Amino acid sequence: QVQLVESGGGLVQPGGSLRLSCAASRSIVSINAMRWFRQAPGKEREFVAVITNIGSTNYGDSVKGRFTISSDNAKNTVSLQMNSLRPEDTAVYYCGAVYGSKTYWGQGTQVTVSS
């Protein structure tokens, strides 16, 4: 089992930056992959980014070139650096851990991009 706690959300103006963090309850080296998804009101959950335990990364089309996912194995955390934020990035961001045959989710953190 994996417990996840996200942090770093908040209110930011368009064009600004935020850095989200996801702390895992076990070594992330033992976790197959760590993912970020987001969900805006009235919309389906959307894939944002993934990083595997060998460091491979992938991004959703809407965030490529603006967001960067990274991991800190010593701290068992995964971060999502979000730059050039847009109003359409407003959503609750969820961290997920693929461990064995299951995916575990955090409680989410709100990101609001507005002037």
C-alpha cells in the first residue's frame, strides 16, 4: 500500500509558475511509476505527466513544454514544475502511484490560474 500527500497548490496569475509536490509513504524506487492527473469542474480526469522508476517521463499534449516532472528518491517525493500557467490549467491535481497491480491516489491539491 502507498499513501500519497500532495502540496503546493494555490492561486497564481496567468503566465505564472507553481511547483507541486507529492510525498510517498514508501520508497519511490519500489513504485513502478508516479503520475499526475488533473480534473477541472465538469470535465473528466486528464493525464498530465508520468515518471517511471527508471526516470522515463511523458506528458499530456496540453502541458508539453510547460510542465516538468521530476523525482527525488532520497525524499520519496515527485514534483511537478508548472510554468507559463493558463486559466485552462485550473483544476484539482492528483498524484498517483502505480505499485504492483494497483494505483493509489492522493487527496488532490487545487490549482487556480486567474487574474
